[in-house]
Amino acid sequence: MVEQQSDADIDRVFHALADATRRDIVRRTLVSEQSVSDLAAGYAMSFAAVSKHIAVLAEARLITKRAEGRVRLVRADPAALARAQELLRSYEDLWRGRIDRLDAMLAEPTEN
């Protein structure tokens, strides 16, 4: 069952995942927790730009950030990704049902 989320929460999640860099950050931090500095080193953009991407992901609750001394560590939240996947699955089920009904209608014999 899909957890009830507000439209604004859903919009934030899919907005965050709409960007290739942010998807890559999620992928990298699913494998292991990484520092913001280590993440930034992997992209041809400024540290500030990567920090903004991380902020978007954090606002969408797709990642968590924690401080360890002066280092900021980032880790993806698998539960948040599972919620997004459940939502997509519910849309898939809705559309499959509609297509099945349309197929059944089209398969009915027509009267001449």
C-alpha cells in the first residue's frame, strides 16, 4: 500500500529525481555514505553546485545528511526510494487496469 503523501511531497521527490546529477548522487550514496567533498570531486561543477543538488535531495527526503566533526556525510534513504517506487507502481496498476478495460471493450463483438 502506498503511504499517503501530499502532492507537494510527491512533486519534490520527482523534481529531485528528474536531474541526472541528483540521480547519480542517490546511486552513489546508496552504495556507501559519502562526504559532500568526495561527491563534489566526482562532477565537473563547483562544490556549491553539488551542495545545491544535495539540498534538493535532502528537501525531498531522498538522502540524509549528518555531521561528523567538520565533515558532512550523505547517505541515500532506501525507504524514501521504495515509497517513490510504490507510487510509480500504483500508477502502473491504474493504467494497466484502464488498458485492460479498453482492450476488453475493443474485443467485444460489434453489432451491424
